Amino acid sequence: MESSAMEEIRYNLTIDITNNTDKFIGEPLFIAGNFNKWKPDVFSPGVIPGLGQHRRFVLSNLQKGTLEFRITRGSWATVTSGINGNLEAPFTVTVGQEASVSIHIDAWRDMFPASTASPQVHVLDEAFFLPELNVRKKIWIYLPAGYQKTEKRYPVIYMHDGQHLFDEATSTGRTGPVEWRVDETIDDSPHDAIVVGIDSAADAQERKNEYLLNPGEMVSEPQGRSYLSDVVSTLKPFIDHHYRTLPDAKHTAMAGSSLGGLLTLYAGLLYPEVFGSLGIFSPSVWMDDRLLLSDAIESRLRQKADLHRQNYYLYGGEQEKRATPDAVAVNMTGNIRAFASVLQDDHRFEVKININPVGKHGALYWQTAFPPFYEWWYKTLL
């Protein structure tokens, strides 16, 4: 029987690793990537070679497409890094024929302090009580470097998934402990702001419960409205009372990604008198698109003419492909543009769309998308 013409062709990739550090020589090295679901402790092609020496091996039976991978010593805490300890982007290779790639090990992440948070980052409370949600959450706060030396008041951004914003030591992710570098972005900017980060639930399903507003296949009893109410009625008043903020809507923003991006969209629609600007990164609109668009239309009717103009910053990657709960393929940027068109029909909405042609779904891309959002947001305050 002849093999099917539709049988998928597989490819081999030769990887040549040069070791440029004298640390951990002889220990097992591992390769984690999208070929093995990013498991950092499963595939080992051998041990770390000596200083200046090579380790060559072949990854076989690869599908055509983009291969991404990292090198570890068996955990994300021991992933390779840049010479300054910074976590770099995964190695990327296009697979479509027999090929080879040469890479090098300059340093390991655990040669440097685990925490990457700047001195401006503080834990406000390990267990801040949110009464409507009836949970306690860790709250982070970023205060500008000159905060203690002035009486100046600052604009504020409220952000979800606080554990991923400032510090690799608390960040987790499919491709490693990638943080947003929110603190470094503001440290390097001429513009100062306070950032309040709210930890998300550690359990993925509980995070969905807290971030979704409407029942569906993902959750039966969503708590997103209670979450937003707690931010507006409990957390924000606490921040405004204890810190020198500019509490009006014009100077108050919210930002989030994925489900947190969807939640941020709703925050803007439900509380236009509280949040003047919304930073929405890779929002999971497909989980709630019909109700979301309906709410957007209704919100325009509810808004008063004297409210401040709202600013929406919508970021997405062209390579972000997702499926709805009923398995319908979705292109995220299409959803973003559809929602933006609804907002743009109303002169009270200022909409900025940022589409990254090579962008995928993950903190590595939100890390690079946050600085232009931050500078755009600050221009809205001038």
C-alpha cells in the first residue's frame, strides 16, 4: 500500500552549542521548547561542555514551522541568560528543511540575584482584603524614585497579574519566568507614575473565575464584576488616601493582558468615571465577544457628555491564534479591530491600535509592548 501523499514531512535540526562560561561544566543541560511543550527538565542531549568547547546534537522529527527553545539545567531557575543576568528571548529557528544553528551559553540565570525588581517596587500588603470577592491578595506598588523627596502627586496605573509585572523571582510562564519590566520601563522614562499591581489567583481556573464577567463554558459563576467593584470601591480609595495620587479619571489608568485585557476592557466600559485610560494587551475577546460589543454600545448611551474623554490602547500580535470554547479559530487582531471600530464611532473615545506582525501570546511580547503604551498614556495627560 502506497504512503499517503498527505503524509507530513518531518525535519532534523542540528544544534551546536558553544559554552562561554566556566560555571556548571559537566552538569546535564536540557532543551525546552515548543517541540516538547516547554518542559525544562525532560530532554537532555548531554552535559555542559568545557569553557570554549562545543556540544553538538540533532533534534529530529520536527514539524515545519517556527521552532523556539531555551537551554536550562533542569528548571526555569537555571535557564541561560545574558551576561548581565537578563532573561533573553528564546532561540528561534525556521524549520522547513534540514538545517543547523549555532548558539552560545554566556551565563546562567542563577548566577545572579533571583529578584529583578527595582528599588522602587514594594509589597504594599501580602494579604489585602477585597470584601466583595471575599479574598486576600498580594498587592504591589511602584513608587517613583523621587517620591520620598517631594510633595508631588502622581498619576496611577492599576494592573492585573501583579506577580508578573516587576520581578522574575515571582513570574511564571510557559516559556520561563518572563516579567513585564514595568519598573525598568518607568525607571528609564522621563515621566513618573505610581503603579499598583494586583496578584492574580495561582490556580488557572480561579483566575478565570475572577477575571470573567459573564457566565459561559469557561465559568458558571464569574466574579469579575465583584473584582472590579473591589478595585474601585476598596483598593483605589485606600491608595488615594495613603499615597500622593492624582485621583481623577484623567490620571487613573488600568492595564492588563489576555483575560486581564478583557477585564480591563470591561473596567473602561463599566467605570468611565474612574478610568480615563485603558491599556489592553492581547485581550481574550473571543470568550465574551457578543456581550462585550453589546456592553460597549450600551456604555456609550450611559455616558454623560461631561465625562472626560476615554483613551483605549489596544495591542495584539498577528501570530496570536486562539480558539473559542466551541473550537472556532480566532485571529486576535481581528477581534481587536472589530472592538476598536465600535469605540471609534464615538468621539469621546480616543483609540490607539498597536499590532505586532510577529507578536505571539505571552509576557515576552507584552514586555516590549508596555513602553510605547506608557509613553502614549503619558501624552494623554498633557
